[in-house]
Amino acid sequence: FPSHDIFGNCMVEKISKVDGGYEIGSIMAKAVIIATGARCNLLAEEYSQKSVVGLWGQKIIVQSDTKLPKNVSGEVLISAQKDGAVAIGATYVRSKVDLPITNEASKELICEAQKMISLSVGEVVDTKGGLRSTSIDHFPIVGKIIDSKRTIANFPAVLHGRRLRKERLSYFDNAYIFTGHTSKAFSAAFYSAKLFAEYLNGFVLSPEIDSGRLSYRDWE
């Protein structure tokens, strides 16, 4: 398969495993990295759909006279002042679908920001919303994608609570996942990407972000 082709604006509803790689609509690929955020069902792996939690977030940009030279992070994130405005975001609402942008959520953001610092607030000049992902243990999910059907076929006792070592898990060939960075993506995702790149070059992936951690339990 050509490795240099770039396809943009393609709607992908399913990824199918075929001989020699993966079929993604009309595209063939030797390997895939699923980085779809909260929409994590392209390989129809139920465990990943339950491990990845969608979080809807609304953020706003408001006019402010407060001189804020650095970002402030707490219950919400307040950006450094730029051109007489600051950004405040984002709300946390569990959802698998996009939600409406509301005035109530904007007021909630302002209220939380003013609990953190003395912040002057003027007109709301922009409002955005987006669906990001987190995991059930609030750490990123990075690494190989587990083939649960093959794992269960090899070790059916796992369905009855039998503990399973990580090395006994079966994985899809050349299929990876990179998600679960929640609202900290602008900082955590860069570091996760560095660890992921090192992993693809033969290094051991940190167990705190390893995708397998949510699908097995070590022997006691």
C-alpha cells in the first residue's frame, strides 16, 4: 500500500481487517492508529467503547480587563489575557454525542473562574463546544488494540472471573489506539505521543497509559 498518500475529509464508519492490512472505506492501509476521541467503535471492540468516556465541553472567550500573564488551571482553565480577552473552559458533561451550547453553561464557567481568581468579565465574544474523551481511570489510553474475541477464545475462563496476565492478551496486528486525554490534551497528549513514538520504536510503554491495563488483571 502507498505510505505517502494523504486523504482528507473522509467519513469513516467502519474499519475492517483484511489480508495484509485494513480496509477503511475505499482506502487500504498496512496499519491504523485510532485517535477518534470519544467515538471509539470503529473496530467494534466493546471493551474499548466501555473504557473510553465521552466528555462534552463548552468554552467561552470573554472581554476582561484583568491582567493575566499566564494560564490558570483549576476547576476550569483560564487562559492568559490576549487582546483584552481571556478564554474560560471547559464544562464536563458525560455524553457520547454533541450537546447544545447554552447560556447556562457559559454562566457556570464564569462563576467557576471567579471562584478561582478576581476576574473582571465583560461581553462573551465567542462560544465553542466539543466532545473530548477520557478513560474510566482518567489516564490516557495508548498502545495496541486488544482482540477480545481471540483472547476469549484462547482463555474462555476469563469470562468467569479468571485472572489473566497481560502477555496472554491477543492483539490486532498493526492496530493502535491513542485517546483518553480529556481536557488536559494540550499538555498530556504531547507527552503521551512522545511515549507512543518511543514504543513504536521498541521501547516499553508506560503501564499507566498502556491500553491493556483496563482489560486484564495480574495474578495475585
